[in-house]
Amino acid sequence: MKILRTVLLIVGVVLIIFGLYNAFVPQEVLDIGPLEVSAKEGLSNQTLGMIGIGVLALIAGVFIKNK
């Protein structure tokens, strides 16, 4: 159980950090001649889902009891 707890805590922290990074760091814009591709900035459903799953993993990791 200690390994599962550690894995959940690490995964939770990584997901939260990656979600916040995607939400607040501006993405690059690709500009090739007349074609311009830009990434959507801000909180998207994918970003919010990643942060939510990270929080759930952290909560689960905290409440798992060691045997």
C-alpha cells in the first residue's frame, strides 16, 4: 500500500502541475505563409479534467492507510 500511496501522490502532483502549465503558459503560434495555426489559451475542459484527476489522486493518496 505504501507504493500505491506514493505513486498516487506523485501522479497527482504531476497532473496538477502539467494542467496549470497548460492553462497559464502561452502556447506557440505556427505561421506558415497564409496559414496561421494558434493554440487556444486558458482553461479548457481537458486542462480542468487533468487538474481534477490530479486532485482526486492526491486525496486518494492521502487517505490510503498503510498496513
